[in-house]
Amino acid sequence: MTLHKATGQAPERITDISSSRLLQNLRDYTTMAFVQLWQRQSIFLATTLLTAFYFDPFDAITFYVVILLCEFQDYMIARRVAKLTDDQRNAIRSAFIWVLINTVLSAGAISLYCITVANQQEVGEYFTPLFFLFAAALFAAMNNHQVVQAIALRLAIYGVTFLFIVSKDIWHNSPPLKSDLWLQFFTVIFVMYFLIDCSIVFLKLYRRNLEQLDTLQKEYEHTKAAYIVKSQFVSTVSHELRTPLTSIKGSLDLINSGALGPVPTKMKGMLEMASKNALRLSILINDVLDLQKIEAGQMRFRSNIVNVNDIVCESVASNQGLTRSYGVTIEEEMPNTAPLHIIGDEHRLIQVISNMISNAAKFSAVGGRVQVGCTYDAGKVRIFVRDNGIGIPEGVRDTVFDRFSQINSSDVRCVGGAGLGMNISKEIVERYNGTIDYVSKLGSGTTFFIEFNACEPEQVSPT
């Protein structure tokens, strides 16, 4: 591949960049055409009505019809540009040429009409057509600067029209330099300079914004790449840690259960501590992996009809060992004997309930009690986990569900955990249009609950 002598870039790459930038310019240009469609129509209609009343109605209507045709062509070009992609170089060039052609047609129609109006006025009394031209040129400078060639063509056509209107009387009458005709001529020159300067200012601002967007895009790509690397690293390390940890935890559980023989009294405390910490590490690794899946959009959610009574019973049974390790008892509290059903993922909902049970056990005193149950009210099913622990202070509701956060106070004993469980639970619950919240009184305990719309088993088919 031959390198470009001036820049050292491949010609194909340079073409790609120029096509991409041209397409961006065309998109911005046509977007403004969409946004200001009705604004322009109201201006053209007002101009037509005004000049039809004071000048020739036939010329005014003819002008309006021609402008509508140009506007329709602009609309069709805008629709075509909206469908283009960076690799369609020929189509981008074709759209660019059509933008220039339509610019010449619309600017020519406006200029020709201004000349027509000027020819119907007395010598030197050209305020109306000159003002129309000025308004059209200023509108273009403010809104059509995205394509340099288009704004240059439009201003050039308007400039020639300006000079033609004010110069024809000077040419025919040869007035002295101090006459009003010359004053009008020099005023038009000043106005043209002002319009060109406005166009340059708006063009510079537009290009500066594009450069800033390019910079932000590059920074975003770098950040995204770093985030992907970080995610892959965390995921890989977590998986590598989980395999040996599972083996360690299983061995400790066998020893503590007495399956390998009696545990010496001196070793019992240390082994129980090791088992408890292995469990904490296992929960942490699983939370980190779940967090990575949520961020990557890879966590799988199934929508099935779930029997709430069953998942409450299963959650209580599966967390007996956990609560026992904290010296806390756990019990069911289900006043409703009739089965309650919701739409959700049984595995994920048990995970949420287990997180709430884990929190309740951690922040309960030894000998405390955790109650898990469900209730039904007004079409809503609520699953709750109640404890009589230390409670949660006011003003920290948002923090409770944040990532890597825990509530700290002088009355809170140090507990394990990275502060991921409740955030993950919130993500899961909201995935099924549910809500998660709590009520608490400092020193008297906390009740966490999740709430879903109830359903009947025959209402929804499993997916």
C-alpha cells in the first residue's frame, strides 16, 4: 500500500476520513433542514402574502410554488442522507452534489424574486427586497454553515443580487458620490461584509464543536477499551479464584461436619472461622461475577410463573446454615395459605431473598431472629425479610442500594461484604418491573421487601 507523501497516511484511509466527515456535515446540514422546516415555511408564506398585497400577486404565487418545490427537494435529500453509511462514498458524493444544486436553485429563486420586487419600486426605494435578501442571507449564515460549499454558493448568489439591485440605478443615472444611491451601495457592501463575517464565526464554532466531539469520542473509545480489559481481568480472576475456593470450602465443610473424624477442640474454632471466611469469599466472587454480567448485559433472565410460597420456603431452608453461623435463628412467616404467583426467574429471586437474609443476619445481634414471609394486598405480592437488629439511620436510602457501599455508624459492628448484594438485587428486581425498599427504625430492626404484580398461573405462558 502506497503512503501519502504529505501525511504518511494511506490514500484509502484519507478517503475514508473525508467521506465520513462529509457525511457528518451533510447530516448536520439536513438535520437543520428538518428542524426548521415549518419555521422556513412560515417565513416564505408571510413573504408571499406581504408582497402579493403590495406588489404583483402572480409573481408572489409563482415564487412560493418554486420555493415549495425546492423545499420538497431538500426534504428528499435529507431523507436520503439519513440512510447513508460511511462506506457509501459514491452515494455521499451524489447527495453532496444534490445539496449544491438545490442550494443554487433555492438561492436563485429568492434572488430572482427580490429583483422582481425591486423592479416594481421607485429608484433607490429598495428597502423591502434588500431586507428580504438580508434576512435570507443571515438565516443561511446561522443555520446552513455545516457545508462550506453550500453556504459559499448561497452567499455568493445573494451578494451578486445585492450588488445588482443597488448598482443598476447608479449605472443608468451616474449620480454624484454624495447621493443616496451611493450611500445605499456602500451600505450594502458593509452588510455583505457583516454576513460573511457571521458565516465565518458560525462555521468556526461548528468546526470547534466537531473537534470537541471527536476528542470526546476518542476518549470514550479509550475508556471503553480500558473498561473491557478491566472487566475481562476481573472475570478471569474471579473464575480462577472460584475453582480452588470451592475445593477449600468443601474440604472445610467435610472436616467441620465430622465426616473425616472428630475435630480436636483446639482446632474447632479456627476451622469454623476458616469455613465462615471461605463462605464470605465465595459470596463475594459470585457477586463480582454477577455484577460483570449485568454491566455487560450478559446476565440471563427467564420469565416464568413463580410460586412465591415455594421460593420463600426454599430461601429459608437454604440459608439456615448462614444464619446459624451468625448466631441468628431464621423462620417463616406466611399468614397467607393460598399460593401466590408472580412473573420472574425463580433462581434470581431466591438470590435476592438470600441477599436480604444475609444482610439481616449480619446486622443482627447474636440470638436475634430473622423472619421471612410474603403477603398479598391489592394485586401486589410482597416478599419481606424482617430482623430485630441495629436498624438503618435516616437519610441513607440511596446509599443502601449503591455499589461498594455500606452504612457506617458508631453502633454498627464490623461485618463482611463488598456492598454489592443489594445493588445486584435492585437490578434483578427492576428487571421484572418490581420494587425493592425497606422500612427501619434505628435500634429496633429493619424490614427489607420486594414487591411485584400478582398473576394467576393461567395468565402467562412460561418463556
